[in-house]
Amino acid sequence: MPKNQADILICGAGIAGVSAAYYLAKSGVNNILLIDERPPLSLTSDHSSECYRNWWPDPAMLALMNHSIDLMEELANATGNPIHMNRRGYLYLTGDESKIPEITERATRISSLGAGQLRIHRSGGGDYQPAAPEGFHDQADGADLILDPALIREHFPYLTEEVVAALHVRRAGWLSAQQLGMTLLEGARKLEVRYESARVIGVAINNEKVRAVELADGRRISTDIFINAAGPMFKEVGKMIGLDLPVFTELHLKAAFNDKLDTVGREAPLLIWDDAQELEWTDEEREFLLEEGLDWMLDNFPSGVHIRPEGGSASQMILMLWEYQKKQIAPIWPLPLDEKYPEITLRGLSKMLPGLSKYFDHMPRPILDGGYYTKTPENRPLIGETPVEGAYLIGALSGYGIMAACGAGDLLAAQITGQMRHAYAREFSLERYDRPGYLEDILTRYDTGQL
């Protein structure tokens, strides 16, 4: 193949770009070139929570995730599950009885959209079946709503006695994001996809049609199809084809540490506290925070703090996440880490997991990192063609890039090859913003948040 020519050039070798390359090659497309100035899967793809779920209140997102999980399971089955995919589920928890009708209504609605059967367990609900800690075969789908606190504590004894309801979403769990990416990349390479380390600095367009891509090393790669899969640089690369994409970036962090006191069950699902809260501080600590101008740490914090075990059965690591502050900033490296994040997240989690309070005075040294979520206003991705002929998008995968990557890559491949078979494709296209009232309607009808 000519070195300076590609039938398709993909800018960005994160999980979205690698997935697009793999599914395009599987569709029979030849001469695909994947370009990134950094090593593949190294910018944000390996800094995620690595979780997945099909539990979405937005029917288009639910359909995309169902298909994406199908593809991940297919890939895991074909390769011996090197991605370590499990189906432990997401366990949403509340200590507020007044929220139970709302939780029930919401769960019933999501179930009806195609997420699977909702099973409700009231007092004495002994037919609840916990998830297997490993693997994903022969596992329940849908969700179990447990309204018996004793039953919740029977299966999850490390939880607070204040918990009154638990929603166990079943077609959910986590996997190795790095292994998923490498499995897709190795599969793409076997199908003769090329990868080059280079930086894209421009796209040559003539008569509203892509003609070539310009690289920082002075080369010019002729191509008829250019795919923007640039992750956090999605908006910047969009400008190269004359588009001001409706996206922004948020900084999201995570922290992990060695749970040497075994406060979190090693076979636990992803645990999510669904209530807002104020953090617990001693009088002395409150006085110190006021003196240091940190009075915001005494305010009410949002719901959504979550945690899961990390690593295999011999590991004691736990992974903690909580976006208690939304930080819209342009991507910069190295990441501006918040050194207070581990302690604040730990204190938030102690509401759900009282055993974590043992670490307040002597927290093991945490590992703190994170990445950027690239988001649209309604938190749907951008996948598909643009007004420029030959220019395509696969991005704004927000915090769900790992779980959506296979479905998004397959969707884009189907569009480019003319094999479109997904009814929800138009809901992720750029042209959706041209529909009168689209954005207001979506933001009113659906909660498209992260969890």
C-alpha cells in the first residue's frame, strides 16, 4: 500500500478510534491508517472506571449499550475473555424511604424500554439471586429492586444499617479497559490496519470534500475519508474540518488504595450511594476548614459516590469515584489533580460503608489519577457523517467510552460501508441539532447523566 495514501484515516488511537478501525476492517474495508501522536490507548482510555451497564433512561442510549455489550460478550467469547468481563452489576442504594416510589417508577420505565425484567423483592423476598463474582454467562439481566433492608444486609453485610432499598442492575459490571483496547487493536492489525505515531495538524478540503490529511512531520496523506476520534481533542480536531462541535470537556478523577482492613466485600458489585449528603467532620475539623477558607467542604454534596473492588481475588485494592465538583476545563497535561479528592470521596463513601471511617485518621497512600470526559449538552455521543463529504465523527463518549466503544465503532462502520442497520443512528448524528426543539425536548424528557 502507498505510504502516503489511505482509504480511511482515523485521527486518534483511543478506544473509540481503535474500535472504529477494527469494525471497519471486519466489514471488509482495506487500507485503514490509525494515527496518534501518543501510544495507543494511553491518553484517557486507560484511566476510566472500566464499568459498563445497559441501564439507561434514554431509549437510544439503551439500544446502543445493549448492542455494544452484545459485541463485547461476543469478543470475550471468541478470545477466551482476556478482557476479564464480569457481570456483578451496579447496586444503587438509598437510605431515604421517601425516594422508593420514584426509584420504583424509574426502574419500571427503564425496564420497559428494553433493559430487561424488573423483579421486586419485598419483605421475605428469598428468591433474590446474587451475581457470580466472575464471568458473565448464565447471569440474570434486567434488575432486582430489593425493598427489604434485612435481605440487603444479608447479601451485603458491609453496608450501612441505614439502607432501606437497593436496585441491583444486572446487565452490568466491569472489565479491563486496557485489555479490551488491546484485543481490538490486535484484531485490527491482523486485518492489516496500520498504525503510525504522528500528529495531525490539518485536513485538506476541496469543494466540501476531504482530500488529504497534513501531519506535523511535513507529510501529506491523501485520503477520501477522515475520522475524528480524537477523544479530549475532539473539538480541536473538529475545527480542522471547519466545524464548531457542540462539546465540552470535564475533568474527572478517581482514587484507589489498599483496603487492608477488608471494609469492602471482595465480591461486591459496583456500589453507588444514591443520596445527597453532608460529610461528617469533628468540631475541630470544621473549625479548621472554616479557618482555611474550605467552608465549601461543609456544604451539601451530591449523590452518586461509588466504589468497587479492583484487581483479582488476591488484591485488596478498592477504586473510589465521586464527581462532587463539575470542572469544565480545556484539556491540559499533566492533569490538574485535586489532592483533597481521596479524603473527600472516602468520607462520602463512609455514609454507605461505615467501615471506611476507620481510615479517616490513617488513610493508606492513595493512587490518584483521572482523565477528561468529552460531552455534548445532552450527553449523547456524536457518531456519523458531517456536512463535509468524507469527514466522520466518533466521539463525545463522555464517561461511557469503554462500554459504548464496540457499539459506536460498529455503528460508524455500518454508516461508512452503507450497511446501516441501526434505527437509533440518527439520534447520535451531528444533524440532530438541526431539528427544531431537539435539545430542549431531550433534556426535558430524559435524564442522561453519568450514573
